[in-house]
Amino acid sequence: MKLLFPFIALLTLTACSISVIPTDVKVVGISTPATEFCLKQKGFVNPTTVNGKQVNICELPNGQKVEVGEFYKISGGSEQSHYTP
């Protein structure tokens, strides 16, 4: 019994002093096929708010801006197609 109390106290203090800090946290995001299509066309996706709703805008290398879903539809959604305005 005399050894049990010091052991429990030591175990409690050790548990309190151990802290785990993750150093390799990876951010994982799930994107839509339309967003992936925009990125494959070398565009940038910029989330913005229009009329109180969040929409993703695809900004193409030529400066044109179009909503990602609309861009995906008008381009046919094919991974081989390259949009040309």
C-alpha cells in the first residue's frame, strides 16, 4: 500500500507533463469535378459571395472569370478539353 500511492502520484504527474503536438498535419479538402476541371485548365478558384450565396469563381490565365459549375458545363466537362473563350 505504501508503494501504491507514490506510484499513482508519479503516473499522474507523468501523464500531465506529456503533450502531443502534431507537426505533420495535412489539410484535406474535397473538391467538386468542376473545381478540379478549373484547376486542370491552369485556373485559380476564388470563393466569393454573390447575393448572399457563396460561389466559386474560376479565374483563368487569360483573366476571364466564370463560375466553376458554369465553366464545367460550357466546356463539356471533359478532362481533355481546353476552354478557349
